[in-house]
Amino acid sequence: MASSHEWHSGELYIQTQLGHKDAVAGAHPTFRPQLTLQHQQFHTSLNILPVCTLDSSGRPWASFLSAKDGSHGFIKSPSFSSLIATQMKLHEDHPVEIALKEGAKFGMTAMVQGDDTSYQGPALKLIAGVGVMFDNRRRNKFAGFINERNVGSAEDRKIQVEVMESLGNCPKYINTRNLVPNPQHKPEMLHKSLDLPPGEALPSDTLKHIAKADAIFLATRYTSPTQTIFKSHLGVNIRGGKAGFLRIISETVSSARGDKQQRQVAYLPDYSGNRFMSSLGNIYSDKVAGVTIPLMQKDRPIDVVYLTGDAEVLLGEESRKIFPGVHTCVRIEITGFMHVKDAVPLIPGEYDPADGAEDFDGKGEDGIGWSPYNPPVRRLLSELSSTQSGPADAGPPPANEASIVGFEEHTPDLATITFSLSHPVKYTAGQHIILDCSTLLSDEVKEYKHMSDKRGGEKELNDSGVRTWTISSAHKGDSEDEVKVTMRRVEKGLITPTLFEVAKKASPEKPGAVLPVLGVGGDFILPHDLSAAKKMLWIASGVGLTPFLSFLRSLAETSKAVQVDITLIVAVRRTEAATLLDLIHRSITSPSLVGKLNLHIVSAGLQDSEAPTPPQSDSNDLEVQITRHSTRLTPDLLLSLTDAKEKAEAWVCGLPVLEAAMLETLEKAGWEAGNVHRESFSF
């Protein structure tokens, strides 16, 4: 059947602004007015179906349909134009139950809100879905309306969808897992505010849930100004990434009356995709969106946070000034939310990515197959606690640039690079600097490609050149116009090999590349009050040592003696053990440090002949003790090196896999969450 699809004004606007209009001009046949046989077979084999529906005021909410027992095959398809989800019992205030009871409809010329009794003409209750096979990343979308004559009952719910459009969809950012039935399923409403008042914040456990999630579902609405009942539609799509890619902050906004009020705001970065811009086009047109966030962790019930609100699309500089390094994003002022424990009758089980898809980074924590396309997590400018120095009311800070003026090689793949800044910055030991290194990217990487045509090239498709590195130099004054960064050269990396070559030739007289500074910040810092002999546990792997070097240098630079009691555990490559020990030695050469530094070097295969010389402080009052462990850093070894009774405040920095293992170990051993700090290289 020929496609009758056409781009609406919102899609055309976003496509034009981003330069995609000509590239997708011939994509209409991709959209079909009904299901294909393959789509029928696909949807009827699912055990979960994400959908978008509307509440009484027309706000979009994403949610999940699934059989009571979590079984596959709960969806039937009697024809190419029909899907019927059966055998369901949805939780209290489920968005689909709200839609059935009072959801807005689309009439001949306008959207009709649920409490509007004046409209007497024909109207349709719209719905959209995106079927997802979480074990292999396949997904297909559809849009249509609910047949309200076949909805069953609350105890045995049915949803019959009359399909008006279908589309095969891009699987790039889906992290895979195996969802199996949860026989102990018992949903519970934890928090609910369907009309979130100004000034009211999301609960702390809701924010923690969002920060841990690596998948969200974006619900959108398009209201056609002509032939509204026929051309309007809803949309829902999955967005995946690394945990924390959806950012939530509190902002001061203007109400309709012009007065100032506090609102919770969600920011969603837009990644490279098929360039249709359907979701963003809908948001640009209707100015509303919903985001639903399931937390899917192995062997744990799936809790779900539902958000909805007023939305807008930020493009170009408007996006970058809020979201450094992000050229397009969605901003949602949250006007309603729910947080439901065990919201879906499914649970993530054991999973090996090799069983489903071939092109994954491998099994991560919780049995997840991480998509190789996932970009690093970006932080909002407002989340960066430090920017250029200057009065708070001095207006936007001037554009800052970092010139490469020094290079110190420690090993062929490990070096410290010195940057001179055009404007001084304030920072605290342990914080990071965000640099725009896009000028160092090759032209091939900058060209648009939807999917990679080579194994290992997936990350190139979303590489903006923005990089985040921990500052390893000490903060000496109110502001600094020079920072040092100790970094690793990544083999076949897109930035660091070029950066190393440029930096080797740089000097203060002849600087190397000049890179825009997007921000300085981070909360991986020491307590402000270290007057007492506070016990601290520091855990690092490899170049994850850099914030701890900054900690030590900062303590050593203080004008008065600082009493410390530090256990520093460093998991390191055998070939780099001596190098990292030398860096530690240079960080503690100060009489200001007093107390104890218990240093544990953990390196599999480390021989006595290779054992590095223990670092010594210039201070006779700092006792440094080093112990070598020729093994890997395991949970048992970690606990054997710590005082389980005192449970010293802990800081962990390294690769995500090590971080996850160490954090889980400390949590199980009784460390409180607020007493453990983490900083990873996943952003």
C-alpha cells in the first residue's frame, strides 16, 4: 500500500534548522499506513510494549503494557491494521487507565480535553507504541487510536489499537538485557503528584532512580491544525545511553502571570539518529512531552518514574550555553510525576550480550549489554560548580580558551599536559575541566553516518570532540590561569593520540592547539573541614589516580599543617606501577602533611624485582607505608585492607566496572551511600 505520509510543520522546521531536510525528503515510503507481516510477527512475540497516551488535559505519558504473568505473546494481531494487548492488570493510576477513564481525544478540528462536555462530534483517543526486544535491540513503532469498544475490565484489561501508521526504527542506543516474568510482582505507588506545584522538588529517591537509569521513553504529541482527527498523532520512542544521561535540575522560571517560581526541569540531549526528527518536531509543535524512566537492574523488580510537562527544543548556541557540548536538546518543565515500585510484571534476569547482538562492548554490571553507540554523559553548565572567576552578578562569563603550553611524558601512553587559560578559573581539588577538542577530530569522523560501517567505529558517530579530564594540579589561590591534566593516550582514540602529538611540540613561547573551555566543576571533592585526623579511604584504578593526586597536592599546598589518616588503594598495570608511585611521591613533598598514608599497590604479576620504591614525604611527620599485592583488586582484598568497623569515608575513581564492583562491596559491608563518593570516566 502506498504511503500517505507527509512531514508536518514542526518536523520540517527542526529538519531545516539542523540541515537534514534534503537528506530525508525521500523517506516517506518508510512510513506505512498499516502493519507489515514482519511487524505483526514482531509485536505478537513481545512480553512488554511501551506506549504513549494522554491524560485529561492532553499531556503525554509513556508507560508499559504487559500481561499479568509477564508472558510473551500477550499481543494479538487479527489484521494488518489491528493490535490487541490482552490479559493485563495495570497498576494504580497507570497512564493507560487514566487515558481510558478521562484522556483527551482528537475531534474534527481540535483536541478535546477529558472534562470538555461541550463537544458532541466524532473524536478519537490516540495511542502510539514502540515495540522493543530488549535482548537484541530490535524495535518497531506504530501510531493509531484505541478502539474503546474493546477494552475489557480493570481486572482483565485489553487495549485494541487501530493502526494508522507503522515504522521500522533505529536500534542504536538500546542497552540489552533479558526481561523475564516476575512471579512476586506487587506494584506500589511510592510518590505521586499529577499536578506538581511550583516550588515542589522531586523526592530524593526519585532523583536517585533517574540518575541510575540507562533508558528512557519519550512521549510526544502532534495536534494538526487541519483535519485534526485524521492528521494528529502521538509518538513514543526509546532513548538509551549511559546511566545519568537524563539530567534533572531546579530552575527559576516565569509563570504565565510573570512572577518567578521554582520548577523541576529535565534536560535530554539529542543524539545522532535517522534525521527524521519526529519526536523533536512534535515537541516543537505542541510544546509538551513526557519522559518515563524504568530502572532495570538484574534480579530486581522494575521500578518506574513517570514524568510529564511543558517542553521545548533548544538548538545550536541556545542548547550549548545550557548543555556544554550538546548541540540539540529537549527541555521539559515537569508538571506531573509518579514513582511506582515494581511497576511492571517483569524482572531483568541473567543475560549474555553474545546471545542476542554481536556488536556490544560486552557484559557490564547487572548483566547489561552496553550499546557501543552510547555517547558520554554530558553535564549541564549549572551543574558545574565552578566557572570563570568574577563577581556573581557580572553576567555571562567570557569565552574561555585553553592553550597547550607543556607536556611531561611519564610513559608512552601516560602524560601530564599543561594548559594556559585565557581567563582564570576557580576549582577545587578533584574537579574536572571540560574541553572542546572538536578541532582535533578527523574530517571522516565529522561526516554524518547513521550507523557505523566498521566494527569499533560506532562511537565515532556521536563524537562531538568534547572531553572531560580531572585536573591533577593543586588549586593554590582564588583562581588559576593554568591547569595540569594527567591523562592516558587511548590507542586508536579519536582525540588523545592527536593531542599527545600536538602537546609534545608545545611550549609557553609556542603554544599548541587552542581549545574552548566549556566548564570546570564536579562534586568529587574532599570535605571542607579536615582539621581533625579524619580517616579516609581512597580507591583508584590506573589513571583514576588523578583526582587523588590533586587531593594530595592541595593538602600539601596549605599554609598550615593538615593531619591525615589515608588508606590509598591503587589497582594498576604492572608496567605503570613505578610511574604512578613517582607521581604520588611528587604530590606529598611538603612539610604541611602530618599523619599516615597507607598505600596499597595492587597489580597482578608484580615481581619483587619490579617493586617500586616507596614514596617519601619531605615531612618527617608523615608516615608513608607501602604494601604490594601481586593480584587483582577483588572484593575480598578490598575488605581486608579496610577497617570494616570504622567504615571510613570513601572515594572511588576508575573504570565503571571497577567502580561498580567496589561500590557494591562497600554497600554490602555496611557503608552508607552518603559516605561513599564516586567519579568515573563514563562522561
